[in-house]
Amino acid sequence: TLSDRLNKVFTGLRGKGRLSQADIDSVAREIRIALLEADVALPVVRQFIAAVKERAAGEEVSRALNPAQQVIKIVNEELVKILGGETRRLQYAKQPPTVIMLAGLQGAGKTTLAGKLARHLKDQGHAPVLVACDLQRPNAVNQLQIVGERAGVAVYAPEPGNGIGDPVAVARDSLDFARRAQHDMVIVDTAGRLGIDTEMMRQAAAIRDAVQPQEILFVLDAMVGQDAVNTAEAFRDGVGFTGVVLTKLDGDARGGAALSVRYVTGQPIMFASNGEKLGDFDVFHPDRMASRILGMGDMLTLIEQAQKTFDQDETERMASKLASGNEFTLEDFLEQLQAIRRMGPIGNLLGMLPGAGQMKEALAAVDDKDLDRTAAIIRSMTPGERADPKLINGSRRLRIANGSGVKVSEVNNLVDRFFEARKMMSRMSGMGMPGGRRNAKN
Ligand code: GDP
Ligand code: MG
């Protein structure tokens, strides 16, 4: 698995302060192999590796996490990103009923999902009806009726004994039925074939045109591996869909389908099915799937905690410095600039201070290049100058400007701004910051 492979690399990283390019390359190689083994599509693997490499190389040295943890954090975050980030919710019709159409290969789990989805919606207070538009297989209508009964929802199906019905007509008629019987959600189950087939696509497209669904959910068996991408593309082109449902996640699916389908089709994964029972169903959570693929649930919790504790310590330390105005030095300022680049705690911090709205806006307006320039100037100062900026006279300013490759006026500007900010901080602390000194002077 991915976690086994990463662990192997990390053993070699123990005790290192920072990742070298060689370390990053070898991590990237292992991730690449693991993803290919998990049947992730090649373009997705490429994109993923590029993103991880770029971030790993650009990451500041973190005091909260060791290099291995930092890589795990990056890999995890990139996994979540490629899985779609946030969960998307269903779109509803302005005028009920809302129509949800299910499409996918035979055996993908559409009919089973129809029952689960109906139950889920019913639990939320909706009144769904299941519509039997799979008239291909002799037993399909009956199967849906059993599923509906189990879920405790109505099923709309053609009268038995009328020969093979027309699924498009059934779909169309079901909307009238839903309106009459006050069903606000219509779930249309359709037929699938074992392979992609033009007749099936034509039928699905005709049903789509007849009912104009708000959502077309492409139901995908997570166990299928590399074929997932081809099937998804065929359904995207033949019918189109607005969301994906992954089924059979209770099997030993390695996540390849999940990672590929979202990236390749651009459509979100909305639900996940993980068993044959009605309750084996959930809204899809990219973060949970990511930690499953990574196989490092405990490690991720640890990382999150380390980061949180660190942020808290840092925030408290800075808050007490800010409150006492005078003790805040250019060294602290430099540290803060680096922290902003990492995670932006000064923005949060200032948000908590009284009257800090304007300053916060000013900070938000500063871009990364400005921050880097400012940091470069401070780095050209001696420790003494950073601790006591009043030392920085004319000749020192020239030396600093030359050292950091900027104009003297920029150094002047920085020093002025620093004193301004410090003055403002002591004023704010005088306004009643808890624990702040009342009469801090400059
Ligand atoms: P359809 O042809 O797309 O309608 O697929 P079905 O709903 O009939 O499901 C095909 C088979 O997969 C059935 O035996 C289901 O019980 C099974 N199945 C569906 N979803 C899941 C799931 O999430 N996990 C497992 N283990 N089996 C599933
Ligand atoms: Mg079916």
C-alpha cells in the first residue's frame, strides 16, 4: 500500500532536519509506484506527483513537524484535493419533483443504491419514489420492488404482464404520478449492460431527455480498477452526469477508481456505498477516503494535533509580546512573516485584537513577493539590529540595502512601518487587551 511504501522511505529520513532533493525524488518514486499499483490512471499519477514534489520542495522548515510528517501532510492534503475537496450536496428542482437518474454498467450497484438513496432522502423528510426503468432483465422490476419495500418507499413500475414496456414512457409517466401522489423526489433506476454499448447509451439519453433530471449520478464499482476511467468517459460522453457514486468500497478497492474518476471527469463523487444492506451508505467524504488510501489514520491525527498545539503555543507567545508592544522585535517580525507564509497565524491573531480590522486588511493585501522582500531585508540585519531597531542608523541602512539588494528607501520604509506597527500595538494593548501593559511606551 501507499503507507507501506512511504514508511520505507521515511525510515531513511529519521533525524534529518530538512528534505533534500534526493529525498523528495525518492518519496515521489514510491508514491508513483503505489498509485500505479492501486490502478490510478497515469495522467492523474503525473499530476499528483508534480503537485507533491512542488510543495515538498517549497515547504518552509516546520518546527511542529519532522520532514516525514511534513510529507505525509502534503500527500494527504493533495489526496483530499484530487478527491474533490469538499463534499457537494444534491441540487434540487425549483418546482418539485426533483429527479435523480442513475446510470452505470450492469452490476455496478444502481438498484441497490436506489434503495439506499431513497432511504437516506426519506430520513431527511423527503417523500421519494423509485422508478423502474430497467426493463431489460426479466427480474429487474421485481428486484426494485423488493428494494423499495425494504426502504419503505413507493415504487413506480409498469403493469406486469404487458410485455416488454418502453422505459422512456415509464420515466415520463412517473413524473405525473409523482406530482399526483405528492412525491418530491423521483429516483430513476435504469438498465446497464456488462460492457459499454451504444444501444444502452441511447436509451439512457432518451430517458434523460424525457425526465430532465437535476442530477444524473454515474454509479461506479470501485473494484474495477483501470477500466473505471474508460467507463466514466463513455458515460460522460454518451449520457453526461453531474456526480459519481462509488459502490463496493467494502471490498478491497485500493482507491484507484476514486482518485481517477474525479480528476478525469471533473465531476464530484457524492455518495459512497459500502455493503449490501440499506444502511451501508454515506455521503462521500474526500478526507476519509484520502486517509484510507494513505493508510495512516493514526499518523494523520498525530500530525493534526502537533500542528494545533504548535499554533496555540505560538499564538499565545505572540499575543503576549504584542500586548507589551516594546518587546516586539524585528526578529519576531521575521518569524511572523515566515509563519504567514506557512499558515497565516498573524491574520488570525490580529482578528482577535480590538480594532484590528484595518491592519488585517492591510496584511491580506500584501502578497508573497512583498513578504519575501521584507524577510530578505530583515535577514541582512545583524541580530543586534533585529533586537533593537533603533540602532539602525543611516550607514547601517545602506549596508542592509546593499546586502539584501534593495534601495535604501525600502529599508527606511520597512523600519518606519515597523515602528508604526509597534506604536499601534501598544495603543491596542492600552485599550484593554487581557494581560496587556496599560502604559507601554515606545
Ligand atoms: P445494478 O445492476 O447496477 O442495478 O447492480 P445491483 O444493485 O443489482 O448490484 C449488483 C450486485 O452488487 C448485487 O449483488 C448487490 O448486492 C451488490 N452490491 C451493490 N452495492 C454493493 C456494495 O456497496 N457492496 C457490496 N459488497 N455489494 C454491493
Ligand atoms: Mg439494476
